Amino acid sequence: MSMKENLDLESGRTITLPDGKRITLDHKTLERELNTLSRRLEGIGLSPYEARVYIALVAHGYGDAETIAQTAKVPRTSAYKILQSLVEKGFAVATEGRPRIYKPEAPMRVYQRVNEEIKGMFEKLNMLHEVVREKGEPQIIYTIYGKNRVLEKIGELMDKCTRTFIISTPNSSEIYQPLSKKIRHLIERGIEVTVITRPFLRVPKGITVVRKDRLVATDIVSDGKEAILADLDLSACGYTDNASLAKHLERFLYILIEH
């Protein structure tokens, strides 16, 4: 199949699903699946465009940005950025060279990773729940909605930090790009900055980096006194200035670093 051609499904092709159900794969079926599956993929942290592009990648098996954009029906001008985001999130891999060719991460591998990440997230939440219950302290956690407000709160913690700043995140670029000046200021002030992130993602110089594969959310602890737990796309977060909760989250992150 040529890289410049769209999927040749006009005549239809019958495939058998794992449950034995047979469907005819054509353009109409693909469009229906794009709409249905993309909404579900949004539930695990993909944007609407990212979801459509991942499905198109799976349908092609591989392709360049132009080909995938055409099938996914997303703007060609945005296709490269979307594909790079999928690579960072572990949903795709890219080859070197021009044009750059993208391949989807195997759906079942993504499924297993997401399941493990969700399990880890709930284990962490349960740990915080048990800490609060044992100490009999009120769970003072404030919810903040909207990516801009979440980033603003992260920046606020950076400005106030005096000793240590720990970030655990699968999407480091989502924080580095808008907060690059504040991060540089942290380093210039001699703050001990530790970042836990996925392999191969770029991290600014002067930061201690720990590479981990199974990260599902963004966790931040400043000076062991304040903490933020944000979702995958930073659209919402929980913030606390309860030192007990922050300290326990910090200990959890250090355990993650050590193992």
C-alpha cells in the first residue's frame, strides 16, 4: 500500500472478530468505529484528534503524517504534532528519516499498560485514604479544573519552593513548555529538582531524572509540604497544603524512584 494512498476499503473486506462476530470493513464502518472508539479512548487521556489518529494508525499498520491525517480526518498541519504526542504517551513509535513513519503501539499492550497504571493510581489514592483515616485528620484537598489553572497552580508551587521539588509525569513536555522560565528559575536558585518520567522524553539540564514506563498521572510535591495530583491531560487536579498528605505522597514517589 502506497504511503500517499488512503485505505482501499471501497469494496469492503470481511473480517472475523475475536468473539466470532463477522463485520464488513469499509469506509462507512471505519468512520463509525472512529467515532465510537475515539470517544472511549478520550476516557484514558487522549484528545479527540489523538484518539482518531491512533485508530487510523491501527487501521493502516504504519504511515506518514499526511496519510494518517487523511484517514483520521484531522488537519494535516496538526498531524505531526498529534503523532509526536502519541509517541510521548506511549501509543505510537516513530522511525528516523524523512518522511518520518509512525507505527501504532499494539492495542493489547496499551490496554495492559493502562490497566497497570490505573491500578497504581488507585493504590496511591488508597494509601492517602488510609493515612487520613489513621490520623483522624480532615482530608483537605481542593479540586482545580482547567488546564490553564492547573498549570498556574504548578507554577505557584515552583515560585514558593525553597528546598525540593519532585514531579512524576508521563507527559513532561506539557509542563516544561509553558513553565520553562519557572523551571529554569528553580534550577538557578539551587532547588533540588527531581523528575520521574517516561524513557526518551527530554528533560532540561540541571534536573535529576528517573525513567519509568508505567506512569498514568502527574504528581508534584514541593518541599514535602504541598502536593498536586493531576489527571493525564492536566485538565483537573487535586491540591493540598496538608503537610501530612504531602509528606506521604513524597515518600511514595521516593519509593517509586528506588524501585
